[in-house]
Amino acid sequence: MFTRAICRKPGLNFSHGLTTVQGGKPDYARMMAQHDAYVDTLQKLGLQVEVLEPLGEFPDAYFVEDAAIMTAEVAIVTRPGAKARRGEAAAMEPTLAKHRPLARIEAPGKLDGGDVLIIGRHALIGISERSNPEGASMLGEILEERGYTWTAVPVAEGLHFKSSVNWLGGKNLIVTEDFAGMDELEDFRQIVVDPAETYAANVLWINGTLIVPAGFPKTRKKLEALGLPILSLDTSEARLMDGGLTCMSLRF
Ligand code: CIR
């Protein structure tokens, strides 16, 4: 169960962040309203949320999940795969250090938190454009020292592993077709999203409630079968920046 979250407000320059989406320029006022609703929802679900100020030089810094990984024992400061985002990790350190001892991913390791899904005492670590095998091994070692096991998972599609695979509680995962049936995920039951709704795989589990991106009815219907409460949030602006629900907070 989570009791806290760290978020960061998007800055005025948030639309200058990295993106592969060709859907037009995101709107600042809409982004802020959607971010406020996101923070509000986490609070309503009982989390104490610390909202950090924007980091001027780093327009993607509100995707806080990529800069760190939180476990019950340690906060791991990542080394983001995109050079333009690398400074975000060090900027998180003072905040993280209030809650956990720190460990760090060091060069030549590269790792984005968006590639890391920890379920109980097991970590699935995506090897993607942003996270390399060295980064995965460094994180794996830090976790092993604390009693976790881990598996590396190749991420051939999507920006990050969690763009395509997320936990739904128990033994349930939501996955895109590209990840369905993968050996690395064989211990889990899988809900496979319709190919027209791949973005909807970015579901955020908060203490038994599923937060889903608005506008994906087929996926919502599949998730309803789990019998968990479902809340939906509009993420249209973050989506234009290749981001979604899981990226905008660190939960612990
Ligand atoms: C980036 O390309 O790094 C950001 N614009 C989006 C990061 C999204 N983060 C995530 O999926 N964990």
C-alpha cells in the first residue's frame, strides 16, 4: 500500500520536452488543469502528495517517475537515458533523501524509472531506448542486496516498459499485444489491450483503485471484469509529450 507520492508541476516550457507524438502542441492551461486533477485524485485516494516546483532547464521533469525508483528500503536515483533529462535525477536527491537512504545508477548504466515495474519483491526491468543492460544490472544488484529478484525484459515497442505493461493488483497485468505471452511475464494473468487502445495500457494502481486514461472504452470494459474501483483522468496533454499516468508520480 502507498501512503505518499512525489509529483512535480509542469513548467511553462513543458511543451519543449522530448516527444515522438505528432499530434499538435500541448496546451499549458489544459496541462495544469489535468495535473491538478491528477494530484487531487491521488490525495482523495489517501496519499500525502508532495508537489515540487518545475525545474526550469528540464521541461520533462514533471515526469518524476523516470528520475528515481522508490522501494520500502531505498530510493534509487536513476541515470536517465536521454541526455537532455539527465540532470533531473540529481535534482530529486534532496526530496528523496527525506524518506529513504539513496543509491545511484552510475555510468555507463542508463535507466529510466518508466522501465521499472516492481511487483512485491520482484522487479521487471525493461531494456529500451532509454535503459541499457548495464543500468538494469546495476539496479538489479541494488535490489538483490535487499532481497529482491529481477528479470530484464526487452522493450521493442513503446517508449518505456510501463508504456505497455502495468500491474493491476494480485497476479494481474495489463499488456499491449507486443508483450502478451512473453516468457518474462508468464507468471502473470494478462489483460491484453485492443491494438487501437495501446495507450490505455498505462494504468496506475493506487491501493486497490485503478486510475485509467480517459477515452478507451474497450479497455475500461475489460478492466471492469476485475471488480476494482476505476477512476478515469484526462491525460491528453501529457500524452502529446509521450507521457501518461504512471510517469507523473513516484509512489511509496
Ligand atoms: C520523455 O520523452 O522522456 C518524456 N517526454 C516522456 C516521459 C514519459 N515517462 C514515462 O513514460 N515514464
